[in-house]
Amino acid sequence: MDRIALSHGFFRIHQEERPETGSDNSVAIVPADVPAEDRERVREAAKAVYRALGCKGLSRVDMFLTNDGEVVLNEVNTLPGMTSYSRYPRMMAATGLPLGEVLDRLIAMALRGNGR
């Protein structure tokens, strides 16, 4: 799980001309610096959305945690980015899974014919 800290404006994942430099108005904090209780509520809500939609394999369920603690669904990315500046690989690395191992697991799931 990550948290996007904005300095101003709306979140943009990267600059248009040099995407590898990241965004000019945000920083991704990985892992998210939110209380454990909030992290668990977000995680459980994301899993519930994933299951309700019948997702399999790789997905990223984006949620908002409001200032008053409400968990709100933003979107589901069924094929999140895998670039050097993408959030999914950064979050996986923060859990101890380097990109190569993530890709190995995804390929193995695809070869088994199940995405779970």
C-alpha cells in the first residue's frame, strides 16, 4: 500500500516529457504512513472489491482514505503499469518482492491457468 502526498493540484503519475523523473507535485510514500487500523480497513475493502468484481491475478485497487477515516473506492487497475516509475512495482518491492519475482509469479499463475 502506498500513499500519494501532494504538494499542490491534482495527482499526475509522471511528467509528460520525462516520465522517469516522476511527478512535479507528488511523492509516493511506500509503505503508506497511515495507522495500522486504517491500513487494515483499506486492505479489507480492496480485497472485497477485487472479489466482488471477480478479478484474477494482477490488479491494483485504488482507494482513498478520507480525513475522517472513510474508505472510498477510486478505481480498479486490471493491468497496472510495470515501468520504473509505476506504483505497483514500488509497492511490491516494499513488501520484499522484487519486480523479477513478481513477474515470475504472474507468469506461473498464467501457465497454471488460474489467476488466484
